[in-house]
Amino acid sequence: MLILLPPSEGKAAAPRRGAPLDLDRLCLPELTDARATVVDDLVKLAGDPPLALTTLGLTPGLAAEAARNADLRTAPAVPAAALYTGVLYDALGLATLTGPALARARRQLLIFSGLWGVLRPADRVPPYRCSIGVRLPTAGALTAHWRAALPPVLDALAGDTLVLDLRSSAYTPMWAPRNAVTVRVLHDGKVVSHFNKATKGRLVRALLTAGARPKTPAALAGAIRDAGYTVTARTPHELDVVVDTL
């Protein structure tokens, strides 16, 4: 099974020392050229701070976030597992996984990104600011940029493998897996937002820790139940996880 995750806006600060980005060492080297195009756009854009803020959809108070992009090729890089610090990733706790669970995370997780396309947890990249909704001078609209680059690569990677798709709606157009299952988180019959992310993070951790290897949507629903969650199926490929408390 593959598990697809969104990125997070929250990111750790770069360490003071360390090796910089090496695009050739990221997963799925077929994407190197597509990644380089976005990196070059962002580095150049950072040289014009007002334009960078407008292009990235940021307020002046986030100027420091946009300025990070100037150093994409030179700043110390960190593993994606340590870079993302949002609600989902705090609940998932990639940095605290060990042994077989960590090995499964490195093998099963794909983190989608407007800048990198997709990353594995061990891929080393610098802090950055770039959402999927951005349009850049050379790459153009990033959704379209990655929708062209990703499918040949990810279709070959995934084949008919079951895919647990936990991406947010902005990132789903980048690639449509053939055998995907999506999950909603409900409380009192309503979809929750903030706790949706936390629940999904805890769910992924539970599946990785348990070593679940479902090959069908029904088996995935069973694995989620085994992890202590209440699950209902709207359709075979659309599951609802019901939480009693927030």
C-alpha cells in the first residue's frame, strides 16, 4: 500500500550547517528536470520581494517566508520527515518512528508538494514556501506542471497497488491513482477540519506501527478498525472515520 499525504505550511527552520539540496538524490529521479524548473523560478522570484509576495499569495507579514526561497540551492537541507511540522505531521510523528514502522514509512509514504512534486520522508530538502496554487513564470500553473510530470512516473510506481489518499483537495489534481481509497473524518455526522488532519496523522502512524498490508479497500477498512477506529463505507473506495471526541 502507498499512502499519499499533503505537505504542510508549517516547516522547521533550516539548521545552521549541513549539506545543501541535491536534486539528483531525491526520490524518483525522472522528476529532476520538473523540480529544477520550479526551483529556478522561485530563486529568481525571491530577488523581487514585492513580486514574490504577490505571486506566492502572501501578506507582507510573511516576507521572511518568501525570502527563504532565495536560498533553495544553498541552504542546509533536512529530511522531509523533519521538515513538515503541521497538525497532521505532529500527530504522525515521523521523527519518533523506529524499526519496522520507520522502514514502512520510508517505503509507503509519498508527500505531495507544489515545489518538489512528491517526496519520500528521507528526501533532504531546504525550508521553502510554495503552495500548489501558485503560477510561476517558467513552470506556469503548478497544478498543471505536476499533472503533466507525475502520472507517467507514479502510474509506473503504483501499478495496481492499493493507495490510501489523504491529500487535501488542492493536491489531488496532481495525480489520480488507479486504486485509491479516500477517508473523511466525521464527528456528530459532520466533516471536521483541524481534527481531520490530526486524526489522519494518528491513523497513518497506527497503520505503520501495526504493519498493516491491505490489498483491497475492504481490507483497509478492517485495518483501520483494528487500529481502534469506527469506520463506515460510503462506497468501496470512500471511507468515513467517525470520532467521538475532538
